Amino acid sequence: LIDEGKYNDAARLMPSVHAERGGMGEGSTSDYTDPYQPFCDIRLRTSTNRPFKNYRRGVDFETGRIWMQWTDDAGDFVRELFVSRVNDSIFLRIKGSKSGSVSHRLRLLQHDASTQIEGIFAAQGLKSAEYNNNAEEDGILTFSGKYEGKFSFGAVGRVAITSGKMRAENGEIVVDGADEMTLEVKLFIHEE
């Protein structure tokens, strides 16, 4: 089906093939696991000074570091991300080659699952939750979700900058004119 360009048909067929080969009933991927439930998104907004060039991105499979780099009229930039399963944390760093060139807006917010195909893997069996997010002047970002019953989850992030200015505005942390910006996000779940 994939060779014929029938990607949606292949995606719809996959759960039943997986269940048949695994000798178990049909579910999202199996009856022994819950469907994928997005935690939250780290929304990062930025702009470039004029068209960018020399764009590259990659993954260092030995360390798990994800990186991207680009150049625009403001200088050279590197964005790096690392997820620690051991610490349930996410680390993001953005660094510019010129003083004061890092300006971004960050927030933690509910994942938008509207782009997923209904009934396929992640979209099948998603549960509804109540969500809240906030940004504080000292660079703290918070996100929380709670399902009916007593299961809750969330994230707390801390933005740190070298030089520049930072403020909270409309649920976002706004960084202007920094040399470097880091974000550490700690994830948590709580079940009563």
C-alpha cells in the first residue's frame, strides 16, 4: 500500500496487522498498552533577521542530542535539545554568535491532536483533560492537566538567560536581546 502511495490505508491497516501478528485483540497498538497520550508542547516562537541560510539539523544518536543551526543577518545560531528519561526532564539551549542576538517567546501548552487521523494509533482512545498553563516574571513556565478522577500530570520549566531581558506576557516568557537562553522542563505525573 505504501509503494502505491496509499498512506492512509496503510496506517488504518497497521493496528489489525499488529494485533494479528502478536496474537492479541485489536487495539491502538495492542491491548496491553494505553494509546499514546501527548503530555504537552513546548511552543517556541522566533523570527529571523532577513532570510536564513546554512540551515542544518541532526541527531547525535550516541548522546540523544537533537540540534539545528542556521545563519541570518543577526549571526550564527545553534538550538540544542536533550530529553533525560532518567530525570524526566527536557533541556533546550539556544545560543547566538553575536551578543544580544537571541530573542524568543516560549510557553508550555496543550498538545494539538487535531492533525492526527481519527482512529489511527495516537488519536484512538485519547482522553479529555482540563489544562492550565502560566508564565511568571522570574522565568517559570507551568503546565498542568487533570483527568476525571484523580490522575494529573504537568510540567514546570525554568528559563535562564545570559544578558538581555526576560518578561512574562500573555502566558509566555519573552526573551529579548540575550546571548544565550536555556530552558529546563521537569515533567511529573500524580495518581491518587
